[in-house]
Amino acid sequence: MKYIVVSGGVVSGLGKGITISSIGRLLLSSGLTVTSIKIDPYLNVDAGTMSPFEHGEVFTLHDGGEADLDLGNYERFLGVRLGKDNNITTGKVYRKVIARERRGDYLGKTVQVVPHITNEIQEWIERVAHEPVQEEGESKVADVCLIELGGTVGDIESMVFLEALRQFQFRVGDENFMLMFVSLVPVLGSVGEQKTKPTQHGVKELRSLGLSPKVIFCRCSTPVEPSTCAKISSFCHVPADHCISVHDVDNIYHVPLLLMEQNLHNMIATALKIDLPINPPNIADWRKFAVSIDQFTVTCKIALIGKYSTFQDSYLSVIKALKHASVAVERDLDLMWVEASDLIVPDENDPTQPPLEEGETWEHRKAKHKEAWDMLKSADGVIVPGGFGVRGVEGKIAAAEYCRKEKKPYLGVCLGFQVMVMEYARNVLGMSGANSTEFDENCENPVVVFMPEIDKDNLGGTMRLGARDTLITPHANGELSTSFHLYGKKEVVSERHRHRYEVNPEKIDEISKAGLSFVGKDETSTRMEIAELPRSVHPFYVGCQYHPEFQSRPLKASPPFHGLLMAAAGQLNEFLEK
């Protein structure tokens, strides 16, 4: 097994995840099989209980693992299926070591950070690296394991992992271990001078810990100049051509091409003594995809009705899935962010409305309300993604009602699926107070309820998580199911879930008879997975309880997202006729 480790210095958020994903794509295009591990030095066991505002989205894996959003980048770029053990956290490692100590596995020894914690980290890496990964329907052991160390060099919480990696390089041998470093090269002054001091200090810190990078990725707003690379080379003990310029590009899908142009694949092959099956890498399809994104002249406007809109990483996989679908329909995506709360009519006499923020007035809130509705009305299509908590829900319900009545293409995901059911129950069936027990436990008509098997007290890892089969009905209410066709006429599909609430089984028949068809159900036919209005009633009004965005890929758009973009671009009729 060959190991490539990527760490970062100076500041966080430089794009280590995109860099390591691009390395993997390059190796994949060279004929190798690749797996990946993300090390997060926080004490949380996983990302499941973290706030979207603080940490971005929680990427849900096939086996139900709740992980850092970088694992989503790995899966999208590499086309592989990863598991919960591909995300190592301090919490996981310490929990495992303490469990062993409680069982007496250490035979009375004093349990210490070195060697017990560092050994556990090394054994975890080796074990996961050798687990077969699923790639295009096949499972096989990878040739190369990519490891991203989160945070920055010098962080106290990262020290134990750096020490484990220092030991690991001797454990596996120099020809099987390659360290790479991502560093900021800021551009200062009116003449645009590229500064190397942050990189020098970062590498110095690494070397003081017994780790020396063989490749340095220079993150810069402009292409890194040869003189800058020469200076970094002389102070950081790497050849000048091993200072890779990772400058700003039109979109992230150009990064693998950038790395190939600078010969990174051959640097890796030489350092790790690998014979690349394909050289130069066969990256033509990827290049076509990356270039095409920048060339579309016709725009498709999609309104995203969110409640975490101020921190867009909260919807990272949704954004990527929309982008993949827009490329599939050959349209430039114009994504409009609509804060769900702004869709609610401002009323200073309504005690249920949130209080004014500092510096805000009711006139200001009314202006935001008008702007939000203007964006919604101007959109070619609307998506309502998932979320937790009552804030903004009434705004999402208002968006679902508007799209249903005005026949605007609509896709609801998770909570977005639940609000379209709640809206239909209120405004079509006349169920007064129809709601979810998440928001009102004592509501008159609970159309969405807490799943009986879910733990109410422990929040971490207790939702309905991971891949589940959905059985799709080819026909509903005498018409062909749109979802059935979007999934290529498959009657069983597997998608990933992350939710605690479901459509109330006692209300299903009543809602179905009123016209909202539940065309997708679980294998017991008791859990509703897909709802849609017939095409004779609405051009595209679809919701799914699962999260299809987690399995969208750059070269293979997610079917529900593809359907939304086709409907918004006026292509769905032609697709269904074919």
C-alpha cells in the first residue's frame, strides 16, 4: 500500500480537501485504484451533532456514517464509496483506546498517548486503507491511500496525529510514504509580490516534528512565479519543480488538470516507485466536463429556499448536485439564495415571529420579504433542502404552496419533502393545523411524526442513517411515475437517508386519494420515500425523504436533481417522450 499524506499550514480553508481529491482523480485517470481517509482532530466522535453554521453540512455515507464534508469531495472526485471508518476523529480514537483499557486489553500497563494512542491511529489507517473500495460496481483493494490531516500544522489538537504519522513513515518505509504540504502564498503590495515566508515557517514547523514534505502546493490568487518556487525550494528542501502552483481557477474541476500539467503524477510515481498503467493520464472526459461549465451561454435560475443560507457550506452537496445537473442539461446555473424566514409576511403584532435583530427595523424586514418573493417568482425552478428546527418552516411551506399553485418546478429533499406533504394536507385536504410533531407535538393533525424506533435522548448517530432501498411504483393515479423514468425505469433504488421524522402512516391513504401520489416506499410499504403530483396536474412537483445529493457525481447527475433542471430548462417532456 502506498500512502500520500496532505497537511496544511498558516491558515485553514486553503482547499486541502479539493487538493487531495484532485490528486486522487489524477491517479484514478492513471489507472490506479484510490481510497481516502480524512483525519479530523476534534473531540466529537463524528460530525453528526455539529451546527451547520460552524462546520458546514454533515455528509452522510453509505453505511450511515456522519462525516466531514470533505468525504463528499472525495466520493465525487474519485467515484468511490467510503465508510464511517474513513473519517478518523480524536473522539473515535480515544473512545476505542479507553474501551480497551476498561476491558483490560492492555494487561495492566499504564495507558499513554505514546504508544497507545499513536499506535491506534497507525493501525486504524492501515486497516481502513486495505479495505476494498467500491468503484463503478466493483470492490477492490486500493493501490494508493490518500490521507488528509485536518486543521493546520502547529495546532495543539493535531500534535498526536503528526506524531503518529512521523512514526508511520518508518513503519511502512520511505518508498511507501509521501508527505505533501498545502500552504498560502499571499500576494502583497501594488506590484503583486508573492511572499514565501508563511510557507517557510509552515515547513519549518513540520520538519521540527520529524516530517519533511516532498511536494508543496502553493495556494495563490495568481500563478506562482518560477522565482517564488526557487526561493521556496532553497528554504524548504524540495526541488523547485515540486513546488506546485495551485492558483485560482474558474471552477474546482480544473484543479486535477492543473496538477497534471505540472507533472505531479510522475513525481508521485517516482517517489513511491509506482508503474502507472496509463501515462499520460486519460482525463479527457473530466477535461470536457470542467471546460464545458465555463462555456454555457443559456442560464437556468434555481431558487434554494434555505435556513442556513448565510453559510453556504451547509448545503455543499446540494449545490454540487445542482451543478452536475445543470451541466447535464447544458445550462449555466444561476443559484439564488432565498432565506426561508423572509418568505413569511412580516407582522409586528404576531408574537410567533422572531424579534428584530440589532439595527433591524420592520421596514427593513418588509424589504427583505419583497426581495425574497421576487427571487422565488423569477426562478425557473425551486429546491427546498433539508434542515432541523422550526425556524423558517412556514416560509418553506409558503414556497411549496406557491410552486404547486403556479406550476413551477419544485424539488423537496427531506424536510422539503415533509413540508410539501404538510402544505398539501393544509390547503388541499383542509386539515386545520396540519404540521410535524417536530414543530408542534400537540398539533391537531400530525401529518409528519417522530419515527418510533429513534432514540429521543441521544442525538449522535441515532437517526435513520445511510443507504436504504426505495421501491418505486411505475404508475400512480393512472399515470406514469416521473420518478420511475428519472431513475431509468428501476423499480428499486438505493439512496442515503438522514432523518428522525416521517410521514404519518395513518394519513397516507387520505393524502393519496386527494391526489398527492406516494410513488416511492420502503420495502415494508409503510415509510413514504417519494411523493409527486401527476404530470397532468403539475409539470414537476417531486419530493423525496432521502438525500439524493449525496450520490450525485460530476459525470453522472442525481436523477431527482436532473429532473428538476430538465423541467426548469424545458427539456423534461422530450426526455419522458424518449
